[in-house]
Amino acid sequence: MSTSEPPEWPHCAQGADPATDPVGCRGIHVPGHTACLAHLTATDRDAYLAGLAPGADIDHRGTTFTGSLFRALKSALNDPATSAARFGIAQFDSATFEGDASFRSATFERGARFNSATFKGIVWFASATFKGSSRFDSATFEGDTHFGSATFEHGAWFKYVTFERSSRFASAIFEHDALFGSATFKGTTLFGGTTFKGAAHFGATTFKGAALFGSATFERDARFTSATFKDAALFGSATFERDARFTSATFKDIALFESATFTGAALFGSATFERDARFTSATFVKADRFGPLVCAGRMVLSGAMFGGPVILSLAARRLECQRTRWAATAEIRLRYTTVDFSHAVFEYPLTIAAEPDPFILPSGSQLAEGTFAGAPGSDVRLASLRGVDAAHLVLADVDLAPCLFTGAVHLDQLRLEGACTFDTTPSPAGRRRWSPVRFTDRRVLAEEHHWRAGRPGAVRGWNVAVLGAGRVGPLQLAPVYRALRKAFEDGKHEPGAADFYYGEMEMRRHADDVPRGERGLLTAYWALSGYGLRASRALAWLGAAMLLTIVLLMAFGIAQDTPKQMASGTVPTGGGKVTFEIDKDDPKNPTGERFTGERFEKALNITLNSVVFRSSGQDLTTAGTYIEMTSRLTEPVLLGLAVLAIRNRVKR
């Protein structure tokens, strides 16, 4: 109502001035008088108050109450049986209470109207009972406000109300709808233990101070659509028996929903959390979707329980799902997120997938992601799968470089879809130039990074800062690599499985429980061919072996000259058959020039035949015979290892 317009009721007009205040006092006439209660003569005021009785209807719209005047009015309505005021219909629209106003334990029998009223001091409605409707629309509470343990038996309207300081509704009971739409709470707001038996409307409400709804019960819809929480929002142990609507709500400080129970839908679409959002141990009984929403801090769902099929759509810095329970199928679609999924429990298919594009809202528009402006990418990283039964887990387009796998079970049944990436061995730029140690690029688990970085003389590039890797070593990593290898093989990704086979063999070679003989055999297998996976290494050894064979044959193996053959026999007396014996001289060791072109050609021919396990037929010395035998044993093996390595990299 404009200050220049007269009210709709007959008003006092005391102090009106055509130039400055044409309306004057807006207080309604006291029945039988032409002035408001504040401007009655003392005699008339006393007479009016003396005529009131507990439960009387009163109408003091627009009246200004001093502390003493309000106390006098309340005393006139005091019920001796309860020692508290009892009102019939109480109309205080646009009234002003200049001092403290106590309605503690008061009873409003047939309705209370405080629309546009102004309370300049502390106000107490603690333990008050509103048996009729109560209206406080557009009222202003400049001091602390107390509605603790109040009971609203009919609708309660607090639309557009301004609470300048703290407001307390702890343990209040709203039997019907409670409307706080577009209200402003500038101080701490306490609704702890409050019971909303009707719908609770907080749409477009602004909470500038902490909003405390701990242990509140919402028996019907709780509507916080487009609400703004500028300080902490605490809904710990709150119970939402119907839908909880936080669509487009903004949480500028920490939001706590720890141990909250969502029996109906949990609607957080388009909600924005500028700091952490904690749903630790929360229960979602039938929520079929959660989000899409934006969380610039941590989204904590650790210990939470989802009772039905659900789709989570989150753009969050970090998602913590430690010991989270999923009682039905679930799909988690993420952006910009690092996920800790350790010890999560699920017995139905669960998918964690990276969403390449911004989420689309039901309206068709994209979810605003302003809090992630400047972020290098929307990639999703998995930090841990420890303690998870991965039999029903599907990962799609997820970065697994930082992921901790040890402690997970049934990793062989893990399904990897799309571009799931792992960490790799250190790049050449991170290695010592003088070190003979070189690492062929392969997929490596984060725990192996941590283990190798902690070893004496570790090569630069192994990442030691793997949080949670602890004392994991080869003994624990070997079965993890084995299980992931099988998962890749079952997914028909043989080249990828080869990397995990290499990792498995490396961990076996370094494990403490491997006998010395077996470790030596594994070391030889690694050195010769990289466990049958490094063709270049096997070919290098093959080339070296062939070169050595050629040199040895030229030096010691090929005879000096071709041995001469002689035939001898005896003719029997009287004729008959003649038997000849053919002898061949022993090949002689070379005494002259050994490294000639002719001898090189012969040595090369012998060596090439040995590679394919054939005999050359050349005349060899005794040493040459043993050299050829050794060559025919080792070189085909090296060739076979090279062929095996190539096959393991290209087969499908």
C-alpha cells in the first residue's frame, strides 16, 4: 500500500498534513470512536480495554503499538485459566509494534492477520496456537523472531515476509500448508524439528543466514524451487515423505543433507551447489532421478542408500560414493568429476559414464555450467574401486589413470566401454639419459606407479603421489592385472589385454613369494622378449645371436678345406664281389685367414638355416658342430617369440 494512499478502513488520520502527510495515522477507528487505540484518550482507552474479555475479536489494523499499549491490550485478553492471552479474530494488518511483542502461549481462536505488519523489537509467538488461518504476508520482523513450538492448525501464510534477524520455528507444527514463498531470512533460520503436515512452500525464498532444517519432517511436498541459500543449508536427518523439490535452487555455502530420508522424488534439477553438498547416509527410497545439477565442490553420497532404479546426472568436482548402497539398477552420468567409488555395494547393473556434452534440461535448454568456466575439460576420472564387487559394473569413457583397483573383486567381469584410459609408463623425457632402463609404453595401474616410485633408484616419471595406495606391492597387484587382462580378453580386446598380461608377469617377477628358480626363468623371459610381447626385443636378441653365430663359425666352425674322400677295398681270390670302404678326413680347424668373404657366405648360410631349424650340410669342425646345434636351438626360439609378440599385438 502506498504511503500517500489512505487505507481501505476508516482510519484515525491523526497528524495529517496536506503538504507532508495527507493520510496521517492509519490506525482503524476503535468501535464507537473516531480515533485508533493509540490516539484514544486515556479514559476512552481504559473503558475499551475493560470491555474486552478473553477470546474477543479485535481489529487494530494500521495501529502503532508502544510496548506499554501492547501489554495493556494483551492483559485485557488474558485467560486466567492459562495465564496467556486468547484472541478471537485478531486483525493487525499494517500495524506497527515499536517495542518487544510477546504472544507467547497465546491462542488465536479464529484467525490471525498480520499482513504488512512491522515488528521493530523482539517478537515471541513461542508455543502459540493458531486455530484459524494465520497470515503474515509482507510483514517485517526487525528483531529476533520466535515461533518455536507454535502450532498452526490451518494454513500459515508468510509470503514476502522479511526477517531482519534470526527467526526460530524449532519444533513448530504446521497442520496445513505453510507458505513462505519469496520470503527473506537475513539472519539464522531455525526450523529444526519442525513438522510440516501440509505442503511447505519456500519457492524463491532467500536465506541470507544459516538455514537449519535438521530433523524437520515434511509429510507432503517440500518446495524450495528457485530458493537461494547464501549461508549454510542444514537438512541433516530431515524426512521428506513426499516430493522434495529443490529445482533451480542455489546453495552458495555448504549444503548438508546427512541422514536425510527422501521417500518420494528428490528433485534437484538445475540446482547449483557452489561448495560441498553432503548427502552422507541419506536414504532415497523411490527417487528415480537425481539432477542434473552443478556442484563446484564435493558431492558426497557416502553411506547413502538408493532403493529403486535411479539416474544421477552431475557436473561436480568430486563425487564420493564410499559404502553407498544401490538396491536396483543405476546410471551415473558425470562431467568434470573425480569419483571415489570404494566399498560401494550393488547387486544390479550400474553404469558410470562420462557425458560429453552439457546436460539437457526438461525445458530443452542446457544446464548452465558457469562454475566450471576455464576448466581444461569435462573428463571423468575414477579414483578408487577398492572393496567393490565389479561383477555388474560398466565404465564408459572414464579415465582410470588414478584409479586404485586392489581390493576389488570380480574385476574379470568388469565391462569397459568407449574410451576408457589408463596411466602409462614414464615418457622418455622423464628418464635419466644415462640409465640403460627403458620402459615400453603400456597401460599401468596407479598402484604400480606408487610402488615403483618408492623403490631405490626409481626412474623419474613414476608417480609417488597416489593417495591411498598404501603398501600395495607386486603380490597384491599380480591378481589385479590378471583379472583386468581377462576382462579385456572377454571384451575381444586382445591388444589391450596384452598390456595387463605384461603387468601381471612383471608383478610375478618381483613378488616375494616366487621361488628363485622361477624368478630367474621369468627374468630371462622378460629380457629376451618382454614376456612374448616385445617383438623388437626378441628380434634384437635374434640379430645379436645370428651375428655371434656367424662370427664364431668364421673363427672356429668352418673347416679349413673340404675333407678328401678315399675308397679302399679287397678283390676276393677267384673273383666275386668287391667291397669298398670310403673314408673321409676329419675337418681341420682353420689355420690361415678366417674372416674372408667366402667364409662369411658359408657362415651366413649356416646361420639362416639354423633360424628355420634346418641343417646347412656344410663341413664343420667339432666346435662348429656344437655352434650350429646351439644356433638351431636358440635362434628359432627367438624367432618364435618375435612372431608371438607380433601376433599378440594384432590379433582380434
